[in-house]
Amino acid sequence: MAIERIFPSPNPGTAPYWKAARQHQLSLPKCQACGKFHSYPRSQCPFCSSDKLEWTNCSGAGTIFSYTEVFRAPSKAFAADLPYIVAIVELKEGPHLMTRLVTNDNASVRIGQPVTVAFDDMDEETSLPVFKASQT
Ligand SMILES: [Zn+2]
């Protein structure tokens, strides 16, 4: 029996994120008053409280802020991927995202390492943003 993957459940506050991801763009709310991006999505800017927010594509570039290597799957859906890296990526635009780091060399992962967004096409409707080491 195949193990079902766990899919995101978009809601009105996160649907733009998932719609952009399906188009292989990383999009986050950007405050039109102070110019800062933020994540997770909120109805007001966490820096200046403005409600003038606009979903804006990010560069997809960032660095590894922190990471861990997972050796015990939280569910059977992840068992085939062990061991894998879960990272917090600091985007060039500022926000931190918790994400999967796709690599075939877990031992080479380092804090501060440049990474770039990539997309895992889970099915015909859903693409999951992940990150991989930047090509230098
Ligand atoms: Zn703001």
C-alpha cells in the first residue's frame, strides 16, 4: 500500500502563497507602508501595523539560518525520505521560512550556506517550496 503524502490545506490567508508556488514563485506579503516582507501571513504588518499588504514575489535566494537532520519520521509518509534535513532559511528579503532542504549530501550542510528555492510538484495542483544549495 502506498503511503499518502501530507498535503497543505490552503485557507484565504495562505491561498496566494500556494497559488504562487504552483507557478514556481515564492511569494510573501510585503508591506506597502514600510517595504518589509513578512512570514507567516498576517492581516497587518508586524513591523508597522499597516494593513496595506501585497503579495510579492521574492528572489528565492537565502541562507541557512539553522537546520536539523531528521532520523525518525514523524509519520509513515516521511519514512522513505530518511534521513532528511529540515532547515530555517533566512530569505534575502528578511523573513525566515521553515522548509525542507533537498540535498544528496546531508553532511555538507552548513549554517550560512547560500540556498535557492526549488519546487516539489506534489501533484497537478500543489507545489511545495523547498530549498537546495545554490550553484556557485
Ligand atoms: Zn510595515
